[in-house]
Amino acid sequence: MLDLLDMQKEFLLTHLRPGDVAVDFTMGNGHDTVFLSKTVGPEGKVYAFDIQQRALDKTRENLAASGCPDNWELILASHDRAPEFVKEKIRAGVFNLGYLPGSGNKALTTARVTTLPAVENAIGMLGEDSILIVAVYPGHPEGAAEGEALSEYLSSVSRFKYTIAQIKIVNSPTSPFFFTVESK
């Protein structure tokens, strides 16, 4: 069976190497932060963003428990503010939109008002031969709206600079899906 999380990692690994800079734009519980940290290794750098202190605390625990190198910076700020903190070009970026898993608060989700500028900023932060993964969860109203808005925006981005794809389970319309944005 198709596993979208495994596919996302495979796409990331085609670009991401030891020593690279990566960003987890929506750290949540830190699973992507751990993956990015281990992949870029001690010489690399990972920035991770979330607006909830609980997300930073859980991510810090997961990084320590996973034996990750000390190559990460956890930032308590919205993902649309990433350019204030990340000054170098990035090789990879990850967004997992929606709400913080396990928080019990499904009302606090990512929202178009910050997600669209965050994705636009992230595309501008990509270096050559880089990738951005944006996972969308359309099973709730804001998630569906985010997906539609992202699809509209990403379809307008220059095909001469970026290759953009959408990976989706067609016969399950409320299942998560993701976009890949690859710089040329």
C-alpha cells in the first residue's frame, strides 16, 4: 500500500545530503525535524518552527531521545516568519499542515493567512537542486481550503524555475496529499 510519509522522505533524500541546511516549517512533534537532523548530520543545520511551546518541548525530547547531532535550532514563531531567522539558502523544507497531533486541540490549525506567505517565502529560500514538501490534510475545513489555495498558487509558479507536482490518492478525497516543489 502507498505510504505518503515514506514517499516524502524518498523525495527529500534525492536532494538532501550531509552538511546541508534544511527547515521544518511546522515542527509539530518533531518527527520531520529528527529525520532532517539525522540526514544533514553534524555538519548540517536544521531550523524548526512552531507557534506552540508544547511542540518545541516535544520536539526537543524527540531529538534527544533519537540521538540527533546538535545541529538544530527550535524557533517559537510562525512559519511565515522563517526569513527573519534563516539567512542561508536551504536544500530542503518540509510543511505538515493541520493541527498538532496529540494536543487534543483540533481547533488550532495552520491557516491560509500564514501558510500561503510561508510557502511563498520557502520557495524563495530554496537553493539550486533543492526541494520543498508541503503535506496537506483536507479532512477539516481549513485544511481543505489550504489545499485549494496552495494548488491555485503553486500552479502559477514559473515552470522554468521549479518543477511542482501533487501526490494524491485520487479515490479518497479527504486523505492527506502533498506537493513537491523542486528547484531547477
